[in-house]
Amino acid sequence: MSISENLNRIKSTLPAGVRLVAVSKTKPEEDILEAYNAGQRIFGESHAQELKQKHEDLPKDIEWHFIGHLQTNKIKYIISYISLIHSVDSLKLLVEINKEAAKHGVVVRCLLQFHIATEETKFGLTLDEARQLLESDEFRTLQNVRICGVMGIGSLTDNTEQTNREFANLKQIFDTLKADYFAGSDDFKELSMGMSGDYQLAIAHGSTLVRVGSSIFGQRVYDDKH
Ligand SMILES: *Cc1c(COP(=O)(O)O)cnc(C)c1O
């Protein structure tokens, strides 16, 4: 099936309120353009320099989301145009994003990434670490970042029960943070979970942003999601 057929098939299954992030990391610009011409506007990338090049070359009404591990020295490649950074996993990173955002006079929307999978190699905060971050004096001083929700990556497994537990856990974390820190905020509303293999389960658990790559663009030659 073509990229546009894949896209339309997936989009037809998404309920209202769930947005699709087309994960185009490692894929060539013509593939992104094919999805763009089929109406897709939100694309997810996980390498800052690759994203910088694609942003320069491709239509300017694309909404770029950063979904990978972000090194502080790479923030400058994406800060002026990034719509959402899904992968904030430390106060240190948030402070650096804030610093770069201030230089550009922008406020950058961010999600806190949580470690919900059993694999040890995945990045992400625990609930306690997130509480420490949100309660820190330094966090309160940050004027150029806005926390808009949470993100997590489920285990790479065929065990539906396990994936269900992990997504239920992330939804619980979202609800807890919303109640304890963001009750009055309209911005804190995004629950980014679900990829090609598990986005339907994620939607059943309240996902608002599904990040789907290979089901749209085909398998990647190399895969860095874990
Ligand atoms: C690569 C990646 C995806 C997309 O994975 P697919 O299985 O190809 O849909 C989603 N989220 C993150 C964080 C990724 O790195």
C-alpha cells in the first residue's frame, strides 16, 4: 500500500480528539511530501540535525514534533520552529530548552516523558522524579517553556496485558499530575502514547497523540526507538 493509503486507513480509525503524529525519522523528504499532499500536517522526528534539514526544505505549515532523546547541545537546531517536544526527561534539559527559547523570544510546548516500559534502556521520569521537578524552585522561574502533558513508550511486546498495564499507568500519571499541579491549566491536556503496534490500545486508554511511523512509511532501515 502507498503512504497516502496507509495514512487514510489509519486516520479513518482515529476518534475525534486523537491526533496523528506521522513519525518520519530516517525517511526521505519525498515520503514526507507524499503524506503532506494527502493532508497530513503533524510530523515527528527524533534527530535534531535531520529535523533541521527537513524543516528547511519542506513546507512551512508543517507542525514538527520532536519525539527522540534530545541532547542539550542540539536544542538550537529546533528551538525556533518546534511545535511540541515530547521527550523532556530532566529539569536540566528543561532549563536548557527554556534558555534557548528565551533567546528566540518563543514559548515552547513540552511533554514530560515517563518510563513506563519494562526495558531498562528507555528514557523517562518516574512519578517521584516528576514531582521533584515540578516542585523545584528552578522550575517555577522558567518563563519560556510550557508543560502540556505526558509521553511514554510502551514495551516492545506482543503481550497485550502488559501493554494495557503500561498505558493505564501513564494515564494514571497524567491524571495525578493534572490534579496535583495543573488543575487550573488548559494547556496540560496531551497524553502522547501509542505507536504502530499499539496505538489502538493507547487510544482505548485515553491517548490524545499517537506517534505512528512504520505503519505509514514502511519499516525503517535502522531503528532507534529503543
Ligand atoms: C520511532 C518512534 C515511534 C514510531 O514507531 P513505529 O513503531 O514505527 O510506529 C514512535 N515514538 C517514538 C518515541 C519513536 O522513537
